[in-house]
Amino acid sequence: MTLATRYLSARTLDTAPVPSTPPGPGEVELAPAYVGICGTDLHIFHGDMDARVSVPAVLGHEMAGRVVRVGPDVEDWAPGDAVTVMPLRWTVPASTLIRLPDSLPLDRAALVEPTAVAVHDVGRAGVRGGERVVVVGGGPVGVLIALVARAAGADVQVVELSAHRRLRAGELGLTVWDPAAEDLAELVRQWTGDAGADVAFEVSGAAGGVDTAVDVLGVRGRLCLVAIHSRPREVNLHRFFWRELTLVGARLYDRTDFEKAVALVAEGTIPADRLISKVVPLTQAPAAFEALEGGDVMKILVDCTDEAREAAV
């Protein structure tokens, strides 16, 4: 048995023992060390995904940890190996594991999964060097998209309402606009020479964010929809027609996205340590969800190590 934080119903979590499943052929059992809480977890916490989630549901898919046991026919992995995983469950097919370099601390490695999301998003949008990119929403995934796009050679601007998130993004060398205090249309006009942005990412999840992402685009611009919108949104289709815009969705990732994400985090292109706002023990995970709702933190990690469990007893 091991402790896990579980979703029971809207805004209701518990931390309870759950049985471990011995790995079968081609499977491994993992021990998560650090787990990040993301926007998808918040949507589950709010009850927005009840149609897809069976309760009780163990939460936490942004993880880094170590192999505990390997099943029959698993030859490339051994207990103690540091890994992240294309997330499914704690006992997983060995084919979903991504090896981590020994030099990468496991708390920072917990940001590999959201970085893989950003790598996939930037790839879906086809971002090229020299293009002008606007990221609408400066939360963790928005900042990661901005950093990955910048690493690809793009000129990137972030749009974010939260003063705290603007400050954190600015500390990472990103240029951030406040849509409540600045004339975005004029800023875009000056920045692009009246041409409009080549690419926009909608990461805010808000109706106003959709409008902004559409409005900043120039002729034949590309809009990549990243945020989960729990209800239908109105979209300016005339703008799509008049400027020949393209809309692409981005939801998951593949192994190459994960492998690139590991490299970006390990080499410091993604400054994972500066994106982690706090680390809490597993028993404080429910409170961490409420803290994230305030929007004044970037990334909270849940410490699932044996040392953290012993200290909480």
C-alpha cells in the first residue's frame, strides 16, 4: 500500500492508502518522487471533467521518480533508474518511460511533462526562427511555450493579467504585456510594423483570451489552441475569413516531444528551478489545489518521497 491524493467529487480530495499493482509482462512499477499540479488537474478538481474521470481518481501526471520493480520481459530498466513517464498510471508499460540524466534533480525533472506539452504546442503551430509569436496567458504552460518558442528563434511576447505572473515571466527574460493597462492593438502594430503576429497561442482559458489571440494575428497567421475551455466560446469567424487564419488544436505529445523536453530542462534552457513556487508534502496536496486557484503561484510540486512521508507522520 502507498499513499495517494484522490479526486472524489467537485472540490473534494482525500489522501488515502491505495494498493500497488505488481508489474506484469512488459510493465514497470514506479515510485513518484515529485508530482506537479497543472491546469488539467484543476479542471478535474472543479468537477469540469466528471464525464471522463472515474472516482476515486488518483491525480498527478507531471512526475519524476524511480523504477521500483520490473515485470517479465523488461530488459532495459532496473530498480532505481530515474525516469519520467508519458502518464498513464503508477504501474505502466515500459515503453512509456523516458530516461532521465543522473545530473537532473528529480524535482526539476517533474517539469519535463509540461515542457513536453510546450514542445508539442510549438511544433503544432509550426513556429520558425524569426517569426513573431504572442502567448496569451502567462501561467506555467504559457511561460514554457514562450521559452520553447524563444529557443526556436522566435520573437516572443506574453500577454498576462496577473501582476505576479508578469513579474515571474519578466524575471525569465520574457517581454510581458498587461492587457488591462496597455493598448494591445497599438503594441502589436508597433512591434510588427502593422503586419500582425505570425503565431498566437491561447493558453488563458478565458473568452477574452480567445478574442486577443485572434485579434493579434496578421494575414495567414496561425492560432494554436492550448487551454481547456470548459464551455463553448464565440470566435470572430469573419477575422478568420478576412485574414485567412488557421486554427490548430494541441492536446498531447509524443516520445520525441518528451525527449526534447528532457534535454531542454537538463541543459537549463528551461529554468525549472525558477518556475517552482513551492514544494509541499503529499498530505498538503488538497490545500495546494486551493492555492493554485488564486493565480499568484507558478508551479507547486507535491513531494512523494519516503523522507517527506516520514516527516509528515
